[in-house]
Amino acid sequence: MVLGMPTSEATRERILVETIKALDEGGDRNVRVARVAQAAGVTQGMVTYHFETRDRLLAEAHARRIGKTIHDDVSTALEVAIRAMSIEEFVSGMDQLTAAVLSPERRNDRKKRLSALSYSLSDDELFAAMRSEYTLTVGFFENVVDTAKLRGFVRSDFDSRAIATMVLGYTFGLVLTTFDEQQASDEALASVISAFIAGLLAAPTA
């Protein structure tokens, strides 16, 4: 049980964690209620009690996965904005974040995001939850931009939420590379992203 968490909530959390593990190991087809219940140490009836259907269980697991990858990126960006002592260091940090986002390991994360988004469109309640979480995420990234502005790294004449929306938009949009049989190289994408970021800087990096 998670310390301080009610028993019912802790059980629900264990079920979600095991579902995500199953997803990571083999995708949607690998998620079987009986297997998840056994791994979580609960009955199949308990899984149904908390999530009603397998589809609902999958939907919430996908939502949890997408939230984690986005929050990790935002936390890293905030750390870059706070620790940088100059625009050059800020740009270097953002370039490192871009490299991480474009890494082979993150290609799978982009597929996870696409799956989560598709599930959210089939369930009004989940869509509302995803919308609420994404709104908070944009807000967190808006705070990153505000911090960078205060440090003198980002232009103050652009709306912070608009910048946050664009940055998150291109990270989400990278999932489309999955469908491009002649997709641009990671190096080419990184170059374009760097040029985009350069346009937001408060002063030249040279």
C-alpha cells in the first residue's frame, strides 16, 4: 500500500501500475484482466469494480503513460530555465532536451501518446480528464516560459501560453513521423527546432 493512501485508492493504483507494465511489455493485446489482477494481487472482480471494463482500464493506463512523459519534459525544461546562467547555457540545455525528445527511446513514447489520444476520443469522461490534465501541463510549461523571461532568456513580447502551446504542439506533432516513410533525420529535425527556439530568444546567442 502507498503510504497515506486509502486502501481502495492504493488497490486502484496497483492495478493501473500493472496494466502499464503489461502495455510496455506487449501493447494493448498484452493486457488481460486476469493477468493484471494476478500481478496486482487482487481478484478480477476487483479490477472490474474499479474500472468497469477492460477498455476503460486501457484508457486510463494510456492516459497515465502520456501524462508521465509530458511532465518529465516540462520538469527538465524548468530545470534548464532555472539553472542556466546565460542565454548560451539556456540554449545548450534546450538543445539537450530536444535531443532527448528525438532519441530512439522516445519514439515509443510518441506512439504511446497517439494511443492515449485515440482512447480519449472514445470516452467522454476520459476526454474531460485528459483535457484537464493537458490544460495543467500547458500551464506548467507557461511557468517555464515565464521563468525564462524573468531570467532574460526569452522575448517578453510573445505571450507565454502561446509559446508553451507551440512547444508542446511540436513535441506532440513528432508522432506524425511514425507515418512518414521518408521522414527527416533526427539531425534535420533538431536543426529546425533549434531555429524555432532561436526566434524566441531575447538576444542573439553570439
